[in-house]
Amino acid sequence: MPEHVSSPIRSLGILTGGGDVPGLNAAIKALAYRAEPMGIRVIGLRAGWEGITFLDRSRKYEDLIFNEFDEKSWKGGYIVPLNRLNTRDVEREGGTFLQSSRTNPANTKVSELPAHMAHLTAGRKPGERIDLTSEVIANLEYLKLDGLVVIGGDDTLSYGAHLVGKGIPVWAIPKTMDNDVPGTDYCIGFQTAISRAAEFINRMRSTAASHRSTFLFRMFGRDAGFTALETAIVTWSDRLLIPEVPASIDRLAELIESDRRNPQNYSTVVLSEGANLGVPIPEIGPADAYGHRKKANVAEFLAEQLTQRIRGVRFLPIDLTYFLRSGEPEVYDKHMAIFYTNLVMSNV
């Protein structure tokens, strides 16, 4: 690596948005390591789009820096200057040390605005949503950032694309266990999710067999079934349900009865949270800033339906979703995080 490479970009911000996945910290570290010898200043923006949106420009720069040993900085301390020294060991942990959020600056509830933005609430109802893109751009200028590196799924990256339309340089790194960011072949977190799911499902087989049960393993995948599909393949699951392929509950019940004709009298089903069962799955709660409502637990719904069709069988829904987010990433996700970051820095 050269000692110094000139670049028209002199400072970059980096943020992580949406759900966490293993491998995010490796990407953040890789950016700090590549940028330093290039003479590029890197600022970590805490809490995803929330940080660069709600940052208080009336405060001194030093007062905006997060310090884990200073309680006063825990709220409103949205920036972390990054370098090789303070990112030296961050890749060994899961999650994102910059933290995350599902904030959408273009569609933010008035009730969520901090006190220093009270002037923007005048004449507006608490539930009303407003576009704070002008605040984001003003905060980027205040921090003297020449561009942003955004790590996220399609929702987080969609706002990055919105900023590009406003003339802000943005580089995107795809991450999601769903592996469904359009235009990409791989998203950080996918391989670790499959490995964790496979390990857990294979462990649970002994319990399913001991109790002659059928276990229904629910995984992330609201609109895409890649994670469930790959998991079902490597675990030799008996049945798979994904959003892309409609399924009949009646036909599934017949197949499960057939699957259970084995010496242990048990079976396994892997399904995406957005599995297409041919009937509407209720959505609950209000829509988030990106227009999504939570779906009712499809595994619990399916367990009830199958219980009505097959008597004397225990159907146990098991939720693997958040379990797959936790802990250190697999080596491949670390590799891809570094690879993507190097691609970004090669284009800065």
C-alpha cells in the first residue's frame, strides 16, 4: 500500500443503516485503514441516517464527538473520527459499533425531531412527516465532508441514491441477510446467516425427533427467499416456503404427512417471513419511515393451520431471525466487507 495517494476527496463520512449484520465493523475498519495513507479524513456517523439528520450545528464540533466515557456525549454525540488506531480490533465483534437506525430523512415524523429542530415543527401535527434532506446537506457541509460511504440494504441505500440526485457523492456497500439488494450478487451478512441457521437447525433435529414433532423455522426474507432457500438446501430440510413461489396449505399438509413417514416420525420446514401461502398474512403496527409494516409471524400462522389439518402432531414454530444477526462474522463476510470497501476506495 503506498504511503500517500492524492485524491480530490479529502474527507468521507461513513454510516450503517437498517438492521445489523455480522461484517459491518470489518467494512468500517477497512475504510479507515485505506483512507489514512491516502490522506483522507474519515468521520463515523452514528445511528445511521439519524446521526447526519439530527446533528446539532449550533454546538461546537468537539461537543458532537461521541465518547463512551463521557455520559454527556451519549445523546447527541453523533460523530466518531476514525483512524487505524481506534478501529484496530473492531472487526472481531458483531453488530456495528457506529450503531444503526431506520431513519429516513426524506420521510421523518415531526414527533421524532429533537429539541434543536423545534422550529421545523411549527404548524405541523406530531404524526405528520417532513423531508429533512436540506438538513442532511447542511450537516454534511458543516462537517466538511466531501462524500458519504453508506452501508445498508435497499431502504438505507435508496436514500443514498436520493442524495446523489442532489449532487452529493455517495458510495454504497450492500448488506442484508436477505441478499436481495438490486444490482448486486452478494450482500454482507448472507453467508454468516446461512451458517448460523444451518448449525441451529441441525442441532434442533434431535429435539424434533425425540418428540416426533414438525419444526417450522422462520427466517428473514420479506420479499426474497434467498436465505431460506440456501439454508433449506444445506440442511436437507423437508419443505421450503418462500415469497417467490405460491404454496397451498392443503397440499403442504399432505406432503408433511408423507415426510413424517420415517423411523423418528418428524420433519422440518424452513420458511421466509414473507412466505407465500396463498392467503393474506396480516400486517401489524404502523408503517415505518420506508413504508413497511411488520408481518404477523408466518410460522405461527402456519402452525395453527397445519394443526387443524393434521391431528395428533405437534407443530412448533421457531424464530431464527434475530439470532442470525448476532456474534462475530464468518470469514467470508469479513472478506467481502474488505473487498467492497476496497472497491469503494478505488473509485474515490
